[in-house]
Amino acid sequence: MGGTASTHKLIRDDGKRYDGRAPDELRPITIQAGVLKRADGSAFVKWGDNQVLAAVYGPREVHPRHLQNPARAIVQARYNMASFSVSERKRPGPDRRSQEISKIISEAFEAVVFVEQYPRTTVDVFIEVLQADAGTRCAGLTAASVALADAGVPMRDLIPACASGKVENTVVCDLNKEEDNCGEADLPMAIIPRTGEFLLLQMDGHFTYDELMQAMEYNFKALNYIYQLQKEALRKKYATVQLEEPFVLPKREEPPAVESGADVARESPAMPPDAPQPGEAPPEMDRESQGGA
Amino acid sequence: MEQDAIGDLKRDYINRLLAEKKRMDGRGPDDVREISVETNVVTSAAGSARVRWGETDVLVGVMVEQGTPFPDTPDRGVLVTNAELIPMASPFFESGPPRPESIELARVVDRGIREAKTIDLASLCVTPKEKVYICYVDMHVLDFGGNLFDPCSLGAMMALNTAHVPASKFGLGEDFKLKIDHYPISCTTVKVRDGLLVDPGLDEERVAEARLTVTTDENGDVRAMQKGLSGKLTFDEVKTIIQSSQRVGRELRAKLGLGA
């Protein structure tokens, strides 16, 4: 944690955070699937003041060839921050931080992509942070997961990610920049929602065991909600495609009825078989303004 | 994860042993290997430590130089951590620019040292905004016998623990000993097919599915964590790993006489 002193109180007297959120409240999140034309799959995530774009290419040929794995596909994620994404210009290109993040994101995706179905190939995942306000690796992973599904890459599940932490001795969900810089702990986490298993787990700062468990609980709750947003974003994209180009049957005496919307769920790739149907309410995450829907 | 036949045989062997709560080198699943620490082994460095941790051998050197502080922390010294996976340490290491593995290693060690407030960076400030001491922690892996995170973290902490700031060299008064406030201990556990293994050896690490490093302080509080590899961990496994890391930290601190 930065450990720098904040200019304002991070926890107000009424127990709310300085941006008005309750301790267990997320920032507003919107997810859009399929925002780029060239990429095989893409997604854009706005998460508070974060803006993150993700694109997927592949499975495709691996270059250089020595990286090929004859038994399975490799997932190569590249997390990159735009030089203008932070208030002090960031030197372009990979630094140690971004290389570490790229590594752990690649590892997380290798656990869910059916890599054994695509030997000798690579699935390239590009994450560009356009505007950063803390939690960019989580926003990036969340976006990339939707982009992978948008690309039709077979996966065991979508991966949501979120970071909770601690500010002024209070455990809080989804740190923003000020809280991240001046807070006492940060816990980025990504799971497989269907099983609750951890795919990404990092922590820095200072947590007692009980605080850590509380932060994990906040994360679990948030991840479940973000998961619904991810699915919603995918459904929305495919629903839009249908609206723009309605399928009109040639005129016959008895045209069979086509239920629009029936195909939507089927066409969403990587959807778990027991996924809730469209329209099912996301779990309570006390905030109405949050987008996606 | 190793894909070849030998890897498969070893994986089966390691899991078969684990069913009987045994390991290839005779340890139990929760046991840490034999550890020895030697300090001040390199006189040219401001501080140094050689850690032999099972078959892994690591040399950490601390160098202190003067420089300018970061603009956002004008009254604090700078801590820079770097890991060198030199080719002599393993047939798997190659020379060249740092790979993601060594970057991750250095950053995880750095996080543990930094977040536990091991050294008071304010004590490394000479003139705010202008001049501070920069503390370089360079970790040289000499022999890679599995689990680099924990030996490197211990080596970094012990090297800092012996370091002197060469103030006179820069005409800034008398040399002084670097003050150590906390003693974080990192503990790494891997998940293999049938269970968890604390402090993995080389073969265990090569068949591991997931890895979790947890750094705890004297109070058992958690200061840093890092999951690695593309396997999954359940919530219960995470809790078990955190608790065994707290235990290993306690035992190791007692053994080395740190933080009383």
C-alpha cells in the first residue's frame, strides 16, 4: 500500500466512505461485449473511473514457435496501461508491474479455457487500461473474460475479479484510487463463480486474519454480482444483433413461429449449463444505479 | 507443469506418498526443510545473507546508494528489490533479460518486506525532496532446489538486518546500522493433485497445480499474498494455507531468534 496520508477523511463520521459508498458497496460498473471489429472478441468495462478495453485473438498460431505446447494451447495475456491513463505520464511499454500482472492473468485464464482442445496454439488476450482509478487488474480480467466468451473460446466459466481492502481500519469493498493509495490493505481476487475456487489471489498491506476473511467475504459477494453483469453483457450483445437483423422467413402458408430470444442464451458461448436465464435478477448488491442492465 | 512421462511418474509418486502423509525427502506434508542462515558473507555489500533452505541456496546482497526520492514520497528512502535467476543455478535458467518468473519473485519478496514495514523508509531520508538513501536488495539464486520465494524473502530480511548505511562514504556523517522494525516470514504452499505441500522441493514444484505464498508478521497478521500457477484453490485450502503460514512464521522466527 502507498501509505501516503490522505488529504481527506476516507471514512466519514456516518460510516460511509468519502465518495459516499457504504463499506460493502461497489462502484458503478458497465460492461459492453463486442466493441471492436478486428478482434475475434472484445469487451469494454467502465468501473468507477476505470476504463478498460480487452481484445482476444485466437486460438491462433504461436510465434515464436518454441513457445508452442504440443499438448495444449497457451494463453498469453498482455496487461498494458496507456501513458495517459494516470495523472503522471506513465512511460509506455511493459514495466515490472505490468509483466507480473500479465503473468498472473494468463495463469488465471489457463485454468478456465479448454486449452487441451487447441494444441500448438495461443489465445492472445490484450488488456488496455485507458483510464486508471485503482482495481485495473480486476477490471481488466473482468473485461478479458467477457472478450474471451465473445470470441467464442470454450471456457469452463466466466471469471469475475474484484479487489477489497482496508482503509482507516475499516474493511471496504472495491477500493478506488484514493483508498488504494492511502489505505492499509488491498486484496485482488478472481474466482470461478460456479465452484467458488480461487484463480487469482494477491494481497498487500496489513490484515488480521479476521479482517482478511471479511475482505474475502466482500469480494465473494461482489464477484457474484459482477458475474451477473458479465453474462448480461454477453446476452445483450447477441440480443442486439437479432434486433438489427431480424430473421424473416420466406412467405409460406404456415410459417413456423420463431421465438426471438430463444436463441440468445444458446448463442452465448462459455455459458455454464446451469446459468440463470436472462432476466433473472442479480443478487442484492445494494446499488441500483449500477449499469449493465 | 511437466508434461512428459517422467513428470507423470513423479506426479503419481508424490501423490502416492502424500496419501501416507509422506514426501520424497522424508518430510511430512506440513514440514519446512532444514534452514541455515549466514550473515555478512560479502564484505563489499552493505549487508548480506546466505540462505541454505533444503537444496536451495540463495545469496542476498544489500547495497545502499544516495539518490533522489520519488516525487510522491519526498521524505522517504527508496527500496529496490531485484532477483537474478542466473544460469548456474539450474538447467532451466537462461541468461538474458529478466523473465516473468524472476520479476514475480522479486515483486513478491518486495511486497512482503515493504508491507510489513520491515525498514522505516523515513529513516533513509537525508534532505526531503532532494536526497535520500536508496536501498538495493539483490537476490542471487545460486542453486535452485525448489521454492525460491521463501529463501529469498528470508535472505532479503536477514541481509537488511545486518546492513549498515555507509553515510561517511557520501560525506553525510557517521555510518549507521539499518533499523529493522518487523520480521516478516514468507511461506509458500503448493497444491498437487491430492493435497497441499508446504515448502515444495524441486520435483514437487514441477508437478504443482497451484501455489500460494503468504507473508505473515510477528502478530500472525497477513502482510502479503500471491497465488501462482494456473490451478485452482478452494476457500478451505486458502484458509488452511494461511494458517500453516502463520505457524511456519512463528516457528522460524523462534528458531532464528527474531522479534522475540
